[in-house]
Amino acid sequence: MINVHDKMFPAVENMLDWTAKRQQTISANLTNIDTPGYKAKDVSFAEHMQSLGLDKTSAAHFGYSDTSSMRIYEVGTTAEKPNGNTVDLDREMTELSKNGLQYIALVQFLNQKIRTLRSVINDGGKV
Amino acid sequence: MSLITALRISASGLTAQRQRAEVASTNLANTETTRTAEGGAFRRKDVVFQTATFGQTFEAVSGGSEGVEVSDIVTDMRPFERRFEPGHPDADAEGYVEYPNVNPMEEMANLTSAARSYEANLAAMNIVKTMISRTLEIGR
């Protein structure tokens, strides 16, 4: 059943927020690729999802909540440069593309959901 | 908005790498300069990068997110290169001229590295720009 107060909206909103924050972290890593002593960072996902007040029908489903439980952690890497910097250009460029595409996919999903709702609202009463 | 902050972070990277390229260009241009305002031959310059915090805009996540800035431009104190040129006006009593401690090979490597890092920041910026424009189209 389609519902305007669908739980999907806050869930997607949350995912978008996480993806945007992650993009910020990846940008920061790329920016600090030549900064001595800088440690590459990432935003945790699994932990974030676990900590959410879940309202789900199956243990395999994701829930939604606020984004205050997101946490930045240092990426474990073996590629530490002599100046103590741990940014791996290849990893960051891959994550940059992946994360950007994921964001666009989420936006498209959200748009599709809104189109479906609009179609029901506008055309539902017609015979 | 965290995507706007991401743009600001990338912009700080562009500025810092451009400054680094400028310093490398200065070094390359002065590989043969034997007279400077401070007296003596030109001394090689180098940039020092440090993180610049944009903490308050990333309030929900501990640790903050960091851009980069050039904290200092330092002078390389490695010894000058001494060449035997008795006819040179700057030659000392023994006929040696002190030339800058600039190694063109080192500067070229530095320039290439700065250009690559600049490109990486630009790539990040372009993806974030796409993300922002898609966000503005939600619900249309």
C-alpha cells in the first residue's frame, strides 16, 4: 500500500545525508593528500544503521532515525607514506565515483516514489 | 549543508596546490639567479601544508572535516652549488660562483605532483556539483 507518510522517505533522507557527509570526508581526504601526518578518514555505515531506532518488519531490513550516530573513523591502510600521510589516491577516487553514483541513484529512487504518489493523487479518482 | 562544505574543502585544496605550483615555478625560474635582494644566490623555497578545520559545519560527526592551507613558505638551507667560473662578476677570490640550491628535476616532480593533486580536487568538486544540482531537482 502506498502511504504519503511512507517510512521510505525518512529512510532515503537519512541515506542521502550519510552519502553527503561521506562525500565531504572523501573530499577532505583528497584535499589533504600532501599534508604531512594526515590520516585518511571515512564515515561509518554499519554502526550508524545498527544504532538507529529500527521500525522494521524483518531483521534484514534497514530502519531510519536521526544522523547523530554517524561517526568518523580513520581508514586502516598499509600505504602510509614517509611523512605519515595515509591517503590512498586510488581508493579515494574509486570511493568518490561510487559515492556520487549512489547519491544520484537515491535521488532517482526518491523522485520515482514522488511520481508514483502524484500519479495516485491526480489520477486515482478518474474512472 | 555538507555538500557545500565539501565544495569549500576542495576549494582549499585547489588554492594550496596552486600556491605549491607557484613556489615550484619560482624555484625553476631562479635556477641560475646569483643575485637576490637578501644578497647572495637564490635559495630554494618550499611550502608547508597543514589541515584547516571547518569543524562547526560538520557538527553531527565527531572529528570534523578538514581542508588544507599553506601554513608557511620555508627556505631550503641546503648548501649552494659551487661552480668554477673565474670570469663571472660574482666569483669569489678562488674563482668559484655560488649558484642556487635548486634541483630542476626535483621541482619538475613537485610541479607534476601539484598538478595531479589539483586535478583530484577538481574531480571531487565536479561530482559534488552534480550531486547538488540533482538535489535541487528532487520532486520535480
